[in-house]
Amino acid sequence: MENFYALIMAGGGGTRLWPLSRKDRPKQMLPLVGERTLFQMALDRLQPLLPPERILVVTGRDQVAQLQADAPQLPAENFIVEPFGQNTAPAVGLAAAHVQQRNPEAVLAVLTADHYIANEEKFRRVLQVSVQVARDDYIVTLGISPTYPATGYGYIKRGEPLTELDGFHIYHAEGFTEKPNRETAAQFLLSGLYSWNSGMFIFQVRQLMEEYARQQPAMRTLLTRIQAAVGQEAYADVLSQLWPQMPRLSIDYAVMEGAQRMAVIPVEMGWSDVGSWASLFDVLEGDEDGNVTQGENPKHIHLDTRDTLIVSDRVVATIGLRDLVIVDTEDVLFVCPRERSQDVRQIVERLRKSGDETYL
Amino acid sequence: MENFYALIMAGGGGTRLWPLSRKDRPKQMLPLVGERTLFQMALDRLQPLLPPERILVVTGRDQVAQLQADAPQLPAENFIVEPFGQNTAPAVGLAAAHVQQRNPEAVLAVLTADHYIANEEKFRRVLQVSVQVARDDYIVTLGISPTYPATGYGYIKRGEPLTELDGFHIYHAEGFTEKPNRETAAQFLLSGLYSWNSGMFIFQVRQLMEEYARQQPAMRTLLTRIQAAVGQEAYADVLSQLWPQMPRLSIDYAVMEGAQRMAVIPVEMGWSDVGSWASLFDVLEGDEDGNVTQGENPKHIHLDTRDTLIVSDRVVATIGLRDLVIVDTEDVLFVCPRERSQDVRQIVERLRKSGDETYL
């Protein structure tokens, strides 16, 4: 595993965990599960597999200081800073350019900073298997076995079996589908051939760069010029000059969907994108009444309350509640039924339209 | 109305509006309806009727400083301080002793500090009528026309009509009943003969003292000795020596139930004892979705939320709630269905038993 590198994508924002997540405190910076932030947990689970020197983070200017403070073990030069957010194809390309400059033989795993994985040991095993497959010139995607007809994820269809390693079945990846409608999602689920796209990819950097060259030649040209400046005095100038010219494309659309040798490894490892208060509830362990309490020293005194998520740093007393979400932050209190927690986006949207940025 | 005095009973505690009301911040000190506290509102509605010099307050040592700060218009000597809480018969007796010392011809209205009255003009009219009836040697009680078979109030049965004044029907009072069970309460409601005991009484002080002498001679003896010391240097010593000997009886039980000439005036004036979060909700005006917001600069951003009470000083965002109570204080958050808001006492009881007084 000596040429193996990991890249944590930590540029995200997102409003689905409002009011805890904010513009300047996105989801990955929150200690949602236990006391470590999701970003720290993403690093922690890699620790047995590779040294900090081979873990890179790509993020934005506003977030890099906090992320560095959260991960003092990483070398400063491993934080790749985007001048401004440009979707995932430029972000991965930029980080890949850095990695290739350091090690032309590198195998890189693109990983997420704000997802939860319950079975970390299995995660590390599937990563090791992925590296082996990537060395055979495959771009490997980790597919999450779907549990319901989700319309919020992309799907990967598996084709012919490729091989089996360490108990994992590896398949040719036959195609990517962006977020489907509910009918299509239900068909996908029934067919048994589709996995959710976890956003985790493993590949040889050399091979990825070839795909950029073949499918996104303009982007590849820009990346080559940036790569030549890595470690040079001119780097910052070159980057800020060329970055705005990058097309705002996702890595799925720009590269993965059209890549020539794609593999998918379906894996069940207790993955969650923690994309709503309801999904945080699912991830956390409840008490005997099914209530979940998360926060610094929260105390839940309750009478007949069940299956309720409470995020608070203080005393919360409840009577007779069912399936509710209560999120109690310093300046905003949010209460809603668990099954409607996705609708928090509408509240955020309304705040945004009102022009009041205080609570965003 | 020149011999007319009012006494505000402001010694109460109570846990039914926890977590807003606390040991050191009882209900009457809270600005529950608008920006004035219930105690201040009790004074405000008397203002057109009599000068501050003739309004007295009976309260405990712990509360007198705050009440004085809330009512700077009252003379300091009008705050009658109980050495410690001893139920209402000693409290009323003590205040009556003071009033009689000042004016042997006084008519005194015993009023509550922590109730809400929507129709203040009618309240003042019924008080004026009560004073007239009291001058005919009646102890007058204000009866609230019941709207449901409440088990939490005492009831007064009316007897023969006595007279009619300014549109109010005055009756002989035939008897007092302590808090009945639900069946009895339902019968009372159906009969049309019963009023809730509001705890408001109007009487000539001389006549009340005669009833003490007749029914509670031991208490009358103690009160006479205290009365003799009013305005003397020895007052504090006399009071602290005799007060512990007072029997802990309610004024209803000790005097009213056995009084010889009792009258009751049933009145509808939008009275509420604000005895639960649900009853506060009933008293306050809702927005177009029936939601009630109370607090300092609260802001309720909501989506499909209806008939919900929010007590908070900050931003509260809600989605899809119905008939809920949300009380957001500095150190405790309380959430429960409106119809269960009485059960907050069980939470308080549990806290008390746990030995942790922090949140009481």
C-alpha cells in the first residue's frame, strides 16, 4: 500500500442539518456522532491504513483554518485550497495534480468528509481491495447497497462480475444515473443491480489524468499548467489565474460516466450521508424508549416521550412526544416531526430570501 | 369608596408554569401576558379605583424586594411580609390587622397577584358593587362562571337572590366545596348553581375580625397582639415570636365556609388563573395559524405549524407541529402537547426527588 494516498473532499456546505450546520460551520465540522467531528472521524478511520503524510484534504479558503485545527497531525501542505468552490471535477483534478507531482505511481482514494461509516474495519478492507483492483487499471467506485428507493442519491449499475477478493464481489460498472425519480428508484431497488453512488472512488492518478485528457481536454490543459507550478513561487498566481476557467462539472459527469475501465464494489458497511436529522437519528443509538440525545452534556428528562432526537447542550424536558426532532443551538431552536426533517431546507430558503443572513 | 382598601396576595409559588416559573421567580413575577408581570397587571387594573396608599401586598421575605422593584409607586409600609409561608388564613389576618389599625372602617378586597382578567372595566365595576354589598355586613366572594367541569378549583353554591346592582346578580352564598372529583364537578356545572371560587373576597375588616374571633379564637388572639405592635419598635420581634403559632389553614376553610353572612357575585370577566401552559395559550391572542408567541423579541419562523404556544426570547423555527407547547428558557427547554401541559408537575416532582435543585 506504499503508493496509496487518500483525498478527503471537505469543501461542502449544505443546509440539511440547519440550524446546527451553518455557512461557517458545515456538517463535516460538527461532532454529530460522539465527540469527534465527521471530518475527524473520516481521518481517524484511515489511520490504521496510511500515514498522515499521504492523506490530503481539499477545501475552501473559509474552512481551511478550522480543518487544520481539527487535524493537527496532517502536514500543512496536504491541505489543497480551492480559490473558490468549483464543483468536484476541478477539485479532484487539482488534488490529483498535487499527488501526481509527488508520486507518479500514486493510487488515490477520493473520500468524503461528512459521511458516517459504522463498520470501519470493513471500510478499510474494501479500500485495500479497491487499491488492488485499481492497480489493474480500473477506476473503482464504492457502491452502497440501497435499502429504500432513495431519490436523493446517484446510482451505479453493475455489469458482469470481474472478480472476488477478500469476500467482496467486484463488478464492471455499467453506468451512472443521476438522482432518479421515485418510480425509477423503485425499479432500481427491485432489480438488485444498482448501488448508491457513495462519492468514493479509487484509481491510479495517472489513469485518472488520462481520462481527463480524453474526456475533458480543456480541464486537463489547465491542470497540467497548475501541476507544473506546484511547489513553485508562482503557484498561487497561476492557480488564481487559471481556476476561474475551470468548467463547473461534477466528477461523475465529467469523468466517471464516460470512463473506460470502471469497476464497482457493492458494500454494506453501515454507511450514512447523515443528510437529514432523520438520518442522524438512524445512525445514533437510542435509549430504552428510542430517544436519541446528542450534544455537550445534554440531559433529557422525559415522560412518555419516544423515538425523538434531541440535539442540545442543556436540560431538555419533554412530555408525550413521538418521532420529533428538537435541535437547540445557541441562537435558534428548531422543532419538527422526524419524517419532515428534510423540509428544513424550506426554512433556510425563506431566511435566505428575507435577506437576513444572521442565522444562515 | 374612601374607606376601600385592596390587598394583593403575592406569596405564592407554584410549579405549573415550569420551567419559566421557578422557586425564586414565581408566576406573578413573570411578564406572561404582554410586557408587564401578572403582579403589575393586578396593580394596574386597580389604579382607576384607588390610590397606591390604599393598596397593600402580602408576600414572603424572598419575594418582597423584587415585588417592591416591580411596584415603586406603592409605599414601602404597604408590603406586609410574612416571616415564612403559613397558608392564607394567617396571611389575610395579618394584612387585615394592619388595615384595621390604619382605618377601623375599612372595606378590604382580597385579590390575587397571579391571575389574568381580560375585562378590567367589568372587574372594577364588580368590585364597586361588592363594596356596596360588603357595607351591608356581607362577606362577598367573586364567583367565576364555570366553563367546564374543572377539578382544580373550589366551588361556591349560590342560594337565594339577595339583590341586583349595576347589572350584577348578587346571591346568598350557600356553601363552599373544595376541589371536587370529575363527576361532582360535572353535576355542579349542569346545575347552574355553582361558581368557581376565584379567591377574591370583599368585606369590612371589622366583620372579618369578628369571624376570626368566632371561628378561630386562637388565631384572633395572636392577630390582636400583632395588631397592637403595628408601627411599634417591637413589631418585628412580636411577629416572629407569634407567627409560628399560627395554624396553617386556608381562609376558605378557617373563615369563609363558616361565615354567617356570605354573598356571592357570579361574574364573567375573562378570568384565568393562568394555571397551565394550556391556559396561557387560551388567554393570549394567536396569529392567523393560531400560533401564540410570547417572550422578549421572539421570532417564530414556521411551516404548517398550528395552534402552538411558543415562549422564547430567540428564533424558533418549526415545521408541521400541532397543539404543542414550547417553552425555551435560559437553562431549560420544555416541549409537550398542549393537552398534557399540566403534567409538567411530574417533571418538577422528579427533579425535586433527584435532589438537584438547580432547575427548580
